[in-house]
Amino acid sequence: MEKRTNISDIAKALNLTKSTISRALNNVPTISEQTRQLVLETAKKMNYRPNKLASSLSNGRTNIIGVIIPDAKIEFFSKVIASIEQTLKKKGYSILLYQSNESVESEITGINSMLEAQVDGFIISMSLETNSFEHFEKLIEENKPLILFDRIHPSIDCSSVSIDDYKAGYLVTKHLIDQGYKNIANISTHHKVHIFNERFRGYLDAITEAGIDIQEEYKIFGELSPEGGIAAVQQLLSLPIKPDAIIGGDDYVALGVLKELKSQHIIPPQKGVIGFSNQLFGKYLSPSLSTLDQKPEIVGEQSAELLLQHLNSKVKLSAKKIVIEPELIIRESSRRG
């Protein structure tokens, strides 16, 4: 294997000291511009690449942030990652990405792997299976900066970035009520994830506020997938009193709802349908899908900036909770008239 060029090689080639070469490569102002240019040109000719790991061992930083998400195929998370990476890159950081695939065991494995890689901090959205938080609490005890985003929990004493999920659940339900729908079903996950509980609470409050009786049969807890939406519609349409509107736990559930309704020759807004997360495909469906925008670019940027605050503070900062306003996107699947 070809020997990697180091600072000593450049110093020998130019008959300069290693400290002079190091200062020139790091743009220290005491080095003349002529010397700096000479060093940079020689380094380029000799294919010199800085050893970031060695640098990190000397200053205690790797400038790498561990990011753990449930599933990169979900557009919301891919947009959050892009925003995190863009924000951190401006400050000289890169990211190490890991997918939990909705498994708490995999989530813990990811954290341990990243600790071995000596990441400077973590930005995490927890899996659907995560209902105990010892692995997060351990990071906090070890003073490892941790930011939770989207899927958060109030009992974890760390900074977080999320949308107002209670308001999100309330807004989509209130919109359907305002459109004249009365029998509104809600498809959520059977996993006990805080944000989905909050959305469900918003749904219940909007129904109660409107003076509508809540039908237990309209509360469906299943899988967050198109297949989950299909199964839920089949169950709901078998009821004596069928719902006239359906809220999907996310846009993938709503996609399954639309598919099954259309297979039974029911075209929204004959029955209203709305989802969550504003996936790109929603506006290209026929009918186009009403949804709730979770502002992934803002979530990513705020998560990265919050982590940088913790990393750069000389004192331990208290947990900061950033809550972003959701935005209702009204399209054909729920709009009457």
C-alpha cells in the first residue's frame, strides 16, 4: 500500500520545520502568505490529506455528529437529514447516519456503535418500539449532547425539537368538521409513542368540542403503512354506521385509505381523507391528499443549531424544548365545495 503523505514529508521536501508546515496548513496568521501558498501547493502535489482522527485526539473532538432515524425512505426524515447536514457542514461538522428500522434494539446498537466512533453528540428520532429510555438517560448522565426530534418524550431530560402534535391532531379534525363531516375515524399506531398519543388527544378534543359523539369503533390502532390503511378501511366499512371521513396516522396510511376507498368505488371527498407529514406523492395523487406539514427543514435546522449550542457552551445548558407550529395543507381529498 502506498505510504500516506504526512506533515514530516512536506517539511522535509521544503526544508522547513513541522510546526511551520502545521501553521501554514491551518492558516495561522503569523505565517507569511508566500510561505502559506508554497506549503499548500506542495501539499497538493504530494497528495497530502489531513488526518482528522489524529486532530480529534488532540482536541477531544471528532467533529462528527451521530444521527439516528427510524427510516430514511420516509421523506420527512430524509428532508430532516438534509437540513441537519447542511446546517452542521457550515460549522465544519459531518454526520454519521444510522437507521433503526423502527427497532429499539437496533436503536441501542446504533448508539453504541456511534459512541465507539467517538461522535461529539447525537440527534435522534426514536423508533416506534421505544417505550423505555435508559439508553437515552445513559447518554445524558455521561454528558453526551443529545437532541431528540419529532418523536420525543417529555420525561427525557434533554433538548428537543418537534411540532405541536396536539395542535396537529386538533387542526386536521377541526378542518374535517368545518367541511361538514360528522362521523370521523382516526387510524393511529398501536405503539405507545408520545407524538401519536398527542395527535389522538387533539382529535378527541376537537370531536368533543363540536358536540359529536365519539364512536369507539372509529378509533383504529394498527400499522403505519399503506397496508394498515387498507385493513382499517375494510374494518370501518363493515360497520353499521360507516364513517364519512378518515384521518390517517401518516400519509402512507392515508395512501392505503385512498386506494381501498377507490377500489370500492368511493371517491373522496365523498368520504374525507387526510394524512400527516406532507409527503411529496400526496399532491400528485388523484384526488390530491390533504395533509399536515411537519416542517422538516425547520426541524432539521433547529435540531442542528440546538446541538451546536450544547457543544459550544462552556457550561452545561438546561434542556430546551423547541415546538414548531404545524401547517394544514388542504387539497381535494377533504375539501367540499
